[in-house]
Amino acid sequence: MRPPVPATGRFAVVSVLAGELVALHPGRRVAVAVDGVDGAGKTVLADQLAEVVGADRDVVRVSVDGFHRPRAERVARGRGPETFYEDSYDYAAFRRVVLEPFRAGLPVTPAVNDVERDERVDADPVPVGVDTLLLVDGIFLQRPELADAWDAVVFVDVPFAVSVPRGNARFGEGHDPDPEAESNRRYVGGQRLYLERAHPRESATWVLDNTDLDAPLLHRNPR
């Protein structure tokens, strides 16, 4: 867990959003997505939210990154933007071992694949309670296969000019920070397809502008 530092602008915003999550449908299980492009800061935000929400409500943290398809399947139809968008994740497995048991009050399996080692994993099931909040981070979380899965969605909004260098910095030297570089075409292009087809920013419950990590801006979409 990476909790926010108290007495900062970020902590104030995370606390407000955490309070909204705690208040969602008291007494029943709730599934919340933390959606956005690569490098937006989804995982850190979800960890921070889990830390704050966990003081008042049971939380189960899952990342869709634990549901990558094997590498051979992800590139079987090529290495362009379309296959990144269409073939990266096993949504059927995610529904089968996370969403469906969660709704039934049964333990969830938080991962089925280790994307770094490109091998299956046998993750220990995680029990859920009557009012557990399932907090899932990842890209493409509002595409058609998952659009009906969430009680609420946080869209972490960051321009590619910020998210690409931020995300590539995780991999060390030698990764081009330019969103338009050929080396980024598969990933940026695939995420542009998602933005164009699923309109996740407009469909989310809240949009958090995470461009400035120390001073994010939160607003609720009109319904």
C-alpha cells in the first residue's frame, strides 16, 4: 500500500473521494473501477483509496493486470493498436473468478497470470463480506465486456504528453517519452481506440485530473 501523506492537497482530494466510496450502498457489496490510460496513476490512487476507505469499510484490491492473456495470445494477430485494445486481457476469466463470485459473496481470485514472467499463477482466494468494496484498477475497464460490472467508476484523466513519459519512466532508460514515437504506437494507439469507442471519461462517475500528482482535481460527472 502507498497511502497519501496527510496535510497535503492530494490527501484532501483522496479523502473526499474515499468518503464518497465509503458511502456507496451501505450494507451491500460494491464494485468500483479506477480506470484510465497507462501512466495515469491508477494503481497508486487505488492503493491510496484502499488505505483510507479501509478504516471504515472492508476493501478487496484487484488489478486487471493480473488477467493479461499469455504473451503469445496478445500478439497472435499482430502488434498494432487494435490487437493491444482487443487481445490484451482475459475478460471472461476476470468475470468468472472476480466479478461473479464477488456478487455472490464468495471468495475472489485476484490474479490468474503473471504478465512479467508470462505464466499462470495460483493466487489464494480472498474472502469478501456483506458490504465489501471491490476496488479494481486498470486500463480498458469500461469497454463493453465490463461496462455493466461497476457500481461506480473513477476515471483518472491525464494527457498522453504526461502519461507516456510517466509510465515509461517505470521501465528505466531507453524508452521514448514522446507519445507519437513509433515505439509507443501500439500502446497509445490502442488507448486512443478505447477513448474513441467507449467514451470512458464521459461515462465515469468521477473524473480525477491527475496531471499534477501533488494537486489532483476531482469532479463528479453529471447524471
